[in-house]
Amino acid sequence: MAKQFPRLDGPLRGFITRQHAFFTASAAPGSRVNVSPRSTRDLRILDDSTVAYLDLTGSSNETAAHLLADGRLTLMFCAFEGLPAILRLYGRGTVLPRGGAAYAELLETAFGGAEPPGARQMLRLAIDLVQTSCGYAVPLFDFRGERENLDRWAAAKGEADLDAYRREKNARSLDGLPTGLFDGA
């Protein structure tokens, strides 16, 4: 049932743009495996073999730590509406620090210069394999809208309190690995 592709073609791109959520999966040697849900509103397809997403401040920063230590990253998209399908993007991830030139350029070219409240960094995936599978066991859900909780929380905190929060909660992973968040842009 699974099919593999070397890159994103038109139908695969279309599938991604119709989804409302995706999941990231990462790990480093000796670490816990991390899986995180994300909103596709913060994801952009850059070309047939590259995607990027704005990473918002959260309670931890596991993906960045794992990319710094290992580099492997998988993104998974599931059809919760319509025909069943799963799409996975496998590859190597890179963290683009907020305030850096690569971040600023991609923010302008791919996100129209709009930075959401709480933006922490950007993650770019160089895809080396695309795989689809049936998704027959994925339940159906109706999309009701984006949650605005994180945006409100980040806006209320302000930049100085967000920086303090990130220094306390996002500088090291659950397993004590450095995330590189404060290594400079």
C-alpha cells in the first residue's frame, strides 16, 4: 500500500495544502523520541524537496535539540477529512535561528514577512524521501478552526518575558541536550 517518491509532485503538494495539522518526529542517540503536532498555517512548501515551518515557543524545544545532535526529521500529514491517506516527508532538518539572515530572508519570501506572536525559530527540512500510505485506520474529524491560545499567551507575555521563558524552558531538551537556541543567529 505504501508508495515512495523522490520529491513532492503536484498531487502530493495539493494533499499537504489541504491538511490542517502535521506532526514532527525526531530523536537523537540515547534520547526520547519526540512527536509534536503543528498547524499547517505555519508551514510552507519551498520547492519539490524542501519545506519549512515557523516554530512557535512551547514548553520544550526537543526538535531543535535533536536536529543539533542528529539532524533526522520526519513530518507526517494525515487526512482527517475526505479520502484516507498518510504522507510522510523524511530528511535532514536545519534550525534557522530567529534574528539570523536565513530566517529573515525566508520569513520575507515564504511567509510574507509576517511573524506570528511567539515565533522562536524556523525549521527547514531537506527531503530525501516522500512516502504515502493508506491511512485506512485514521479516524474522520471535522476541522472547526485554529486555536488562538498560543498567540494570545505569547502576545500577553511580550518579548522580554518570552525570552526569559525560552531561557528557562527551551535551552535544553528533556534529556539535557542543548537546543542551540541561544548560540546566536
